[in-house]
Amino acid sequence: MTSSRNEEVEAAEAAAAAFNATVSLRSYLSTHHLYAARYLAQDANERERALASRAPLFDVRHQGLVLASITESVAFVEAAINEVYADVAEGRGSYVGQLSADCCSHMSTLWEAAGDRLQALDKYNLALSFANKPRLEEGANPYQDAKRLIELRNYVVHYKPHERTTDDPHRHEGALKGKFPENALMSGSGKPWFPDQAFGAGCAEWAWRSARSLAAQFSKRMDLRLNYEVADFGDPLPN
């Protein structure tokens, strides 16, 4: 939330208190998810660096930070597009006021009919189609990395135990290996690349940056500025 917005809220609350009125405020949680993912990745990196000299080592706090960054990154992807559709459907113009009436009509109809059932990436591309903007290319980034990130989140959140040998690569290995530095705490462990060597600070950093890249490309094509792009917490996201 920007400083000017804070001042507006404080003024509204003061006026409401004077007249014993109720103030309605709108929250955008997507930005909180993104910052959480960023801070979790930062903490994972600091812990990984601090413990690297003791490798190979499994550290449950480090793993918790990495897993949480992955899930928070996808929470941002999902919340960001939901906020756009909800703003359109409810006639909230703060972030979507420049969209055409035709685009808003299509988005509102879709949101009300199937908003809870559509996949997040489909919502992004459908919005672009409604606005007559180029869709995100499914075979290229940022779409591809966002898709892999969501699949990784699903693996973590809907985990099912399975057995395999060290010479039997997991399906996620082919999709993710080489995209980020390996977990330094598993160096020399002989453990499979996925998940042991994959779930490190590098993965956490890739996760939140991939999520932001998707949202940034979407907002650029839609000619919008999403909440995370205008919110001011006094600690800007690194480039």
C-alpha cells in the first residue's frame, strides 16, 4: 500500500469515527504472498551459506524455508490474477479502470461462471484474449517456468510417497535441472538430484522470480499496473 493510500485510509477512518460510520477497505493479498516468498528465499540462502561448510547436511529449517517459498510463489500467481478478475467483476477501477467495456464484460462473465474452476494460467491468457492482446506463449518463458513452478507446488502440497533408485531420475528433474543452483547442503551426499539437491535456496529464488516474471509480462501486455507494482513497503523487490 502506498504512503498516499495510507493517508487516504487514515483520513477515511477518522471521518468515519466522527460520524460513527463504517469504512469499507479492499485488501490485495497477492503482494503479501510475493514478499513472503522473496523473504523466505532470502532466509533460505542465508541459512544455506551459513551451514554449507558442514555439508552434506539435512537441515529441516532450511527445507521449510524453501518449501514455503515455493508455495507462496504460486499463491501470488493465483491471487494476482484473481484480484484482476474480481476488480473487473465488481467494478473496482483502481487497477483495471483502463480496460475496455467489452473486455470487462467477457472477464466478468467468465469470473462469475467459472472463476473458481479455471486454472490460473488459463485465466491469464483468457484475460489477454479478451483484451485483444498477445497471449503468453505456452512454449516459452515466463509461461513455461510458471507452469513448472505450479507443478512443483502441486508435488509439494499434494505429496504422495514413492520409491525409486538413484539411477531413475524423477520427472521434475528433466524440467528443472539447470534452472537454478543446487542445494549446497547436499553437496557430496550422493542423494538424487530431485528432490534432495533441487530443494535449496536457488530453487526458492527461482520460484518467486518466476512468479513475478509471469505477472510482470501479463501486466505489461494488458497495460496495467498490478498491486505489487505500486505497493510501497519501504523495501523494494530486487531486480
